[in-house]
Amino acid sequence: MENEQILNEFRNLEESSNFVSKNFKLLQEKYPGKYIAISDSSVLASADSFESLIEQVNKMGKHLKDVIVEFIP
């Protein structure tokens, strides 16, 4: 993996993390008690369990390393 690709992946994860921080209240309203997967500053999937969320992410052809997973209380 080239340094540029690693840097781009890191930036995506950083942007997604910032998205969660900036939109946490909205996420709590929309996804209470859910696990969510975030990539490119958007919610890709939500589920009641971590396992179910991982299944959804895998079916989308995404890798777990490419998303941020958060539990929204």
C-alpha cells in the first residue's frame, strides 16, 4: 500500500470521526440504541447488534477497516 493511499484512508476516517462529533445529537435522535457504520461522512448502515452491522457492511462490499463503527446510546 502506497503512502498516499494510506494518507487518504486516514483522512477519510478522520472526516468520518469529525462527522460523528459534529452530528452526535442528530445521530442520537435518528439512531438511538443502534450501532452505525460511517464512511465518507455519512451513515452507511445501522443495526441493533454489532454482528448485524458487520454483515451489512460486508454485503456492501466494504471492509471494516474502511468504516467507523459507533454505538449511539
